[in-house]
Amino acid sequence: MTPLLLTLLACGGADRRVVVLGVDGLEWSMVDRLIEDGELPHFQQLIDQGVRGSVASTTPVMSPIIWTSIASGYPGEVHGIAGWTTGRGHGYDASDVRVMRLWDVATARGQESLVVGWLMTFPASPIQGRVISDRFVWSFPMNKDPDDPSLLVDRRQHEQLVGLVSPPSLEARAATWMPDEDWLAAHPLAYQVDAYGSPFHPLRRDELHIRAFEALWPESDARVGLVYINGPDQVSHIYWPYADPDAAAQMRRDPQEHFRQINAERAAGGGHRAAPYADAPITPAQIAEGARFVPDYYRTVDDMLGRVLDVVDLETTTLLVCSDHGFRVPPVHPLANGGHSRRAATLWVGRDVDPDATIPEDATVLDLGPTLFALAGLPGAADWPGQPLTGLFDGLTLPPPVDSYRLTDRAELAVELGTQANPQLMEQLEALGYVDGEGRPILGASRSPMR
């Protein structure tokens, strides 16, 4: 038996639970502005109780790369996800991940996890626990042309997909959490949904993810829970300049400059539905309307955060609210769209969090995964570039590390983990293409992480 397997089986870990609410594109400056106006009570509560700060994102600042790094502790050149698409005609998915993520290692120890909507979880592999993959809700980005004929093809293909959830028996129940059109029409964001349509606006997808977590977390024995929402990112890409006081003031001073930038941006993007108010110089009424989108979505996120808090016991659970990057007006076409900043929001609260601690200035998103592993009582990996942020917690002990959680060149170890530690992991490795139905390593399964 290998040292890794012995460590996984022997390490006891703390009895705490760990929950991550991943909010794509969460920007602290917007949170602070709304808190100053007396809003976002749940963010205010957690900021008062916990440790808030920012960490550096990795480069390039792309969501699939960073969220996979947060779940694994590895950078993109190791974990295998280099963006949204491979450049060879297909998008990345879970089958391209070349490392064990938090829930994989928990499964190897027989511990249950709940994973809802996390990027790069389709096809949903069998784990100890439940997975609702990032493809469960059919959706498209807000900047897609709604008349693009490829959307109809994609929707038909989505209806034929298998592996949207794990175990498969969860699918029918998960479908009952889908918000219907009447619910969307009654929501405070109905004006946004109406402007884009429910398959394009992110509210329907985010709401399902939160409903799933609300229902499944209290009834589960999961030690680890992760739930992801991406509405702030999508809305901010289109509407951030209208919510930025300086950019909005510039639009009012020179409506023609907004008109020029917005059309230059649309032309650069192939004429897709990238930005509103592009048909004429912008008016004060349009600026005021556009300014609502981002703050209103943050108000919805605060409500979702409150619902997560309703089912999470902070006496026994450590909660991380985090983003992959922030937002700003970009240097090119600053009036046309929102751009990523390289600072990711982090907010730690709950069990063993020291409210007087501070997040190190040199911390990065590559430190978040190691910290989550440590909080879950799981051994770290010696080849991680980051380190657990132990200074944020009282009495956090680290299990002895293993050499690596890379799946490349480790097919024999994967077989041993699957057969001796947990049979479900064998099913997962088979689904990922590392072993065949008999548990034999597949030729090429130890290929380089970057194909």
C-alpha cells in the first residue's frame, strides 16, 4: 500500500464542516458602496464576524482556470484547464482535469461532499456524496445573440446529455428546483430577465444552485460543500461602466464618446449582443437604467448569502465566500463594458476563524485550496505552489502531506486508491478515462496535463 493511501485512510481530521460559496466576479468596492448605503445586511454581518480581504488571481484571469485551482490547489498548467475552450473545437470539462480536487480526496477517505454548480464538474463523476454539475441548467451568456441558430442546436444537444448530476437518481429531484417563468416574473430582477430572456440571464441558474444547496446540505452528512453562482460576473461584464460613478459621469458629459466606444466594442466582438444602448448616443435615462443592473444583482446575491446562512451552522462550520477576480472599468473602451481586476475577494467566517487576523498581502488564489483541504482535515500536497493560510484560524493543525494529487503518471496509484480506499473513486476514474471497466490503466491516461 502506498504512503498516500495510508495517509488518506489514517488521517482523522477535525469534525468541522467546510462550505464555500463561490461568487464569480464579486468586487469588494461594490459591496462596500452598498453597505455604506445601509444595504447588504448579510455581507455586513459576515464582515463584522470574520476576516475579509483580497488575494491575487493567477494569470490569465479566466474563471474555469481559477475555480479549478481553488478546488485543487494547482495552477492551470498542472490541473489541465487552460480556459473555456481548447481551441480545437470543444470546450474543457471535467474529463480534462488532471488532478484530484477537494471532493475527490474526501471521497478517497470515505467522506461525503456536496458540489453544486462548480465549474468543470460536467460530466458529474460518482463521488461520496452528490454533484449537480455546471451544465445542469441550460443557459447562455448574456452577450450571446439570441437569434444565433447554434443556440437551438445546443439546446437540443443538452436535452440528450447524461452525467448532469451524480448520482443519476438526483436528476428528477433537481429538476423540481428550477425556477419557473412566473417566479422569475415576480422577482425584483424581472426587468433584467425580461430584457435578456431566462436562458441568457443568470438568475435562473444561480437560483437553482442556491435552492439545491438549501435542500441538500441540511439533510446530508457532507463535511465539504461547494456552491457556485456567476450572476455578478455576467451582469458586470455588460453593465459595470454604468454603475461606475466616473464612467457614468463621462457618458453624461459626452454621449457621443459612449456611442463610439460601444460600437467599436461590438464590431470587435463580431456584432454579437455585447452591450446595450448601442443604437444612438446614450441618454441620461439610459445611464440611470443601466446603473441599476449591477447593484440590483448584488442585492440578490446578499439574499442568497442569507439563505446559505440559514442552513449553515457557523458554530460547527467554516464558511468561505470568495471570487475568482474582481471588476473595474478596463483601459480599452472603458465606457463599453466591465473588465476583470486581478484581485479576488475572500471572506472567512465561522468555526475557528480568528476575527483579528488579516489575510497576508502576498496571498493568492493558489492558497485557498490548501486552506480548504486543511480545514477539511485532508492532507495537503507537497507539490502545491501555495500554502494554507493557517494564521487566519485558531488551533488549525495540518495532517502530514502527500507527495502529489496529480493524476498524470499515477494510474497505478489511482487504481489502488479506488479499489482499497473507496470503490466509488474507481467509478470516477473510469468515468474520467483513466482506467477501464476492469480497473486497468488506460494507455494515455498518464498523458501530459496539457493536451
